[in-house]
Amino acid sequence: MTEAAAVCPEGRISPQDLGIWKDEHIAMLKTINEFIHSHDNVKTGIQIAHAGRKASAYRPWEHKYRYAVPNSEGGWEVVGPSAVAYDDKLKVPHELSVQEIHTLVDQFVDSAQRAVKAGFDLVEIHGAHGYLIHNFYSLKSNKRTDEYGGSFENRTRFLMEIATRVRAAIPDQMPLFVRLSSTDFVDDADGWKIEDTVKLSKMLKDVGVDVIDCSAGGNCAHQHIDVKPGYQVPYAERVKKDVNIPSIAVGLITEPHQANEIIEQGKADFVMLARAFLRDPYWTHTAARALGHKGIYVPSQYLRGITDLS
């Protein structure tokens, strides 16, 4: 699964981010997918995203990380449902007009169709981590009074329009995932909560979303997170049970037995890892060995080093 691939240039988190906002992006992404697919029919997915008010930021390993990139250095003006900045290090967003919102919905749909042409096996709409879709459904960042603000139905309208139209634009058999921030991690009355996520997930299921990817946080600079192994798993369990939809557990899932138990105990249907793979690109082989599995696919060049899995 790629991480956030921008649906328009202004939707990038940083100037160097992956994008799928124009047809010229299709050919290289297709080449990558064909290579991956050649290895034991591995499946690929893409997150289509817009960073919203957290766009135009420096990359994580740069010394100005979490600060806005000025326009003079390749940055750009950012957008959001309201002119409310994430913090004093990032830019104040331009408040989107209704017509601009409609254009953004079109861009999500166009990007999903490009993903199909590029050979991805699934599409995930990234609606978490304080990016644009999350900006809309959380009262912490959405102060609008029109049809895209105020009530729960209005604040979730942007995502529901995207999900409904993307579902219709991609093949019926192609899985459609949606990543949500299950909570804002704030005690404020207007902070997004797991109960809101359950309600929204039911609506998404009704329009044909297949899987809810249950992440959390990222929209409030004053969030408080009790970070520990598996700290977000309860959100996936709650959505799975209350909505009766497949869910994904994420967040400090690092050990093979830990990941396996989440599935065995029915807390989620899928487990996603990211940083664990940065530390160990062969985590799946490590997990297979730890869990006693044989017959795992290994590229021919690696057989001599991993013969117990072949």
C-alpha cells in the first residue's frame, strides 16, 4: 500500500510527495505494480489523499520538520473547510468555497480512476490524520455554517460524496477502503470520538465501502495520546463489532505474535504495519519463522539465506 498519494498538487503533504493527479503519473505507477504483481501475485493498494491544512510542510527528516515550506522555497497556499491553522508552525488555510469542494470531489474520483488504470488492486480514501477529509468531519477544524459544516451529516458530506462517487467509478469487484481517525484524542466536547466513527462507518458501509482502516489522531496540536503497543486496536474492534464491517488495526503493532493474536481473537480482520517494515523490510519472513509457517515465497536470489521458509 502506498501512503498518501495526492489528488492534486496542493494536496501533497510535502513538495516531494507521491501524486496521482494527472494521467502522466499512470505509466510509472503501472510499471511498479507490474513488477510487484510478478512476485507470487502480491496485491497492491494506493491511498488517495489531500493533506488539507497540513500541506506544504517539510519532510520528516529535514531540520524544519513540522514547519510550513514558504512559497519562495517551493511551498504553496493551503486549503481547508475553515481558515483555522493546525498550529502556529503551519499556514492558515484558505476556506474552500462550495465550488472548490465540488472540484476536489472530482479530483478524488479522477485519481481513483487513474489508480485502476495503473493496475492497483484496491483504493483507500485517506480520511485521517488531520488531512483534508478529517478537517471536514471534525468540529475542531470545521467552523462552517453551510451544507458542509455544523451538523454531523454536513461535516461528513465531503467524505460521503467522495466515497459514493469513487465506489461508482471503480470496478465493482475492486475493494474500497476508507482510513479514518477514530478519535481526535482530546477531551473537548467538540472533539471527534469513537462513537462518531461508528456512526460514520455505518454510513460508509451503506454506500459500498468494504473496509474501515481505524487509525486515530492528527487533527489537534494539543492531542494527548497514551502511546503503547496496540493502542489503536480497540477502535478497529469497536468498528468491526458495532458496524459489522471488516476493519483494520494499526498503531505500534510490531511483533508477529501480537499481530497474529489480533486476528485470532477477532479484534480486526486485517493488521497494517508501516514503520515495522522500515526497520525490517523482511518482516513477513521474520513473522513466518516466528509463527512456524513454511512455503513462504522467497525471491530466488535469497533462497540460500532463508532456506527454512522455502
